[in-house]
Amino acid sequence: MIDLAIIGGGPAGLSAGLYATRGGIKNVVLYEKGMPGGQITGSSEIENYPGISEIKSGIDFMQPWQEQCFRFGLKHAMSEVIRIEKHGDIFHIIHNQGKGEETQEAKSVIITTGGRPKKSNIKGEQEFWGKGVSTCATCDAFFYKNKEVAVLGGGDTAIEEAIYLTKFASKVHVIHRRDTFRAAPITVEHAKKNEQINFLTPYIVTEICGDASGVCNLTIKNLTTNNEEKLEVPVIFEFVGYEVNNQILQQLDGSYLCDMNAHGSVQVDLKMHTNVAGLFAAGDIRVDAPKQVICAAGDGAQAALEAIAYLEQQH
């Protein structure tokens, strides 16, 4: 039996592993079927993490995290977790290392499986992902100072991020397939009063175009007239939904191991406790996650400190 299982190897999981092992938990296993690092490893440039003055790629940024965590005794199980159950006071980690399902018992668990922005599947999206196709205005807005940018989507996130982008961009083109928006009316009203925001409705993007340096323009289509035109922008920020990686919490009867909100995010308190004793959640999997590396790292550290306290109480 292990003392602590950490499921997910992004910034939250690695920080949890670091604080748990350095804090005295002897048997800590990080479950991540690939190399740890998380979705941030797909970022081409990171420049807003405190204390890191040089701009780094996501892969280069995360490499020292792995080395530091494993130095204190964190073990890495390169295995896919299928499901987590709780029987009495003991958690069962059902996982697969390629030899069929196995079960590992654990005294406590931290879930850090995160989530991922939904992709639009527009032609050219994959080719220019990270090179002018972004899902994080907070991360990338600075790179497009005084330039025109595009935002795709009509929900709260899309409209709120469009407003945020006006602090940097000269003009923000909001592209939405309908004339009405899912965003809160007051947010839409605020955006429509902003002279830097141009609404393109009802429009869709049919192709993202560019060259070796990145995105150059978008082909957009007016759904009323069916006319196509070019929109010259170096970036498109896509906000078409977010998928939380919560599958491992689903039980055989379809219920979830702990409380979730309507969007499938794990309900936690300020100390990362779920409603299940010994089960913690950190990073993008939790409710109201800011989806920033530094916040995920803080969550992971907090969850580990709480796991240490929980395990001490069990003795």
C-alpha cells in the first residue's frame, strides 16, 4: 500500500509531489502515462512565471520541475489510471501499464488531471496551434500589442477575454456563428460599448492561413450571405469550450466519487479538500481554476500539505 497517489503530472501534480516527499511522506507515487509536464509543455513561449527572467518553451520550462521532484523520492508510475474507488478508508487506484488492469491501494489521493480547451477543428488549426492559434489570452495577449486580433466564440469566456484583449490589441474582432450570445447580457453590453471590439456575426471561420512564421489571416464566411472574405490578423484566440479530465472519478454505476459542479469540475474548499476524506483535487480539475501555471502549482502545494496533515491524523 502506498501513502499518497498523485494522479496527473502537470504543474499541480509535480508541485504536490515535491511538497509531499520533501514534507516527509515516504511512499508517494505520481501516475502519469507519459512524461510529466502537463499541457503547458505545448506552449511555445512562457515569460510570466515569477523568477524566470528568460523566455522558455513549455518543455524547457517544465524539465527542471521533474528533476527537482524526483530528487526527493517521488516515484513515477508510467501507467494510465482508469478509475479511483474508495473502500472503507482505503482508495483503490485501478490502472493499466499495458498488462491489463491492476489495483494499487493508497491511503490518500490528490487528483491533478486538469483539463483541456476544446478545439474548433477548423482547417489550419492544428498546423498553427501555438503559432497564432491560442486558447489563453492571459498567456499570449502581450505578444500582440497594438495589433488586430480575432476571438472565436460567444460564451462568457470569449466575451470576457475579448474585453481583456483590448488592453493590448488595437482592435479585437469577435467572430460568432449566431447573432445572439451565450454570455451574460451585461458582459455583452459592456463589450458592445467598447469601441475597440468589432463583432462579426453571424460568421464562421473556414480556414486559418499562414506561413512559417505563423498565422497571417483567416478566411471567414458570412452565414447570411454565404460570402467569404479574408481577415488579416496574426492570431485567433479560440474559446469554444473546456473539457475537464474527470473520467477517473466516475464509478461503475455512473456516479462520481466526490461532489462535482454542473460543468464536471471537482468541488473543493480553499484547502483543496473534496467532500471525501483523504481525497484532494488541485489545478484545472477543480472549480474556479484560473488555469495558470502558478495557480496550479500553488494548488498542488496546498493539497500536499493537507495530505500530510491527513496522514498524520490516521496514525
